[in-house]
Amino acid sequence: MSIDVNSQITDGLTQANLTVLGTGPAIGVMQSQLSLSQATGVLFANMVSNQSQLSLSSNAAMTEGVMTLLGSVAPKANNKEGELAKVLEKMSDVIQKQLAQLDNTLATS
């Protein structure tokens, strides 16, 4: 049994199928590039956020250390060298704690 089909219909279907097959690779490359650009944008946003947190944590550690130093040294005008060394050691401990917290924050983000 033979069915006669208009050649224009078969040409139209063939062209539609070829269009879909022809644009497939281009769409695949476009989606790949879009994914890459979005990932790069997220990467840079995270880098800026981490730098901001690092700056804030560094300022907090410095402020805490200076306040500890000034709070321990300023009221006592006649400190001995040993007492000043203890104050500096305490300030160093505070700064080390703040830096350790900063490392933990950066490691988890």
C-alpha cells in the first residue's frame, strides 16, 4: 500500500528536524559557557566575602589586643618589666585566639 505525500510536507519536516539537530551543539556550548560564568561569579563573590571577613576579624583582633594592652598598662604608671611582659603575652594570646577563630571561619566558608 502506497501513500502519496506532498513533497513540500516532507521537505518541511526534514528541514525542521535538521534545524533541531543543527542547533543542538550550539545550545550545548552556550549552556556550558553560562554555567562557567555563573560559577565564576559565585567564586568572586565568595572571595570578596572572605576578604571582608578577614579584614573585620583582623581589626577585631587588633582592637582587642590594644584594649587589653592599654587596659592593663595605663592605670599603673610604675609597671615593672616583668608585668609589661605578662601584658604583652596576654595580648599575644588574645590575637592568636582571634586568628584561630578566623582560620576556622575561613575553613568552613
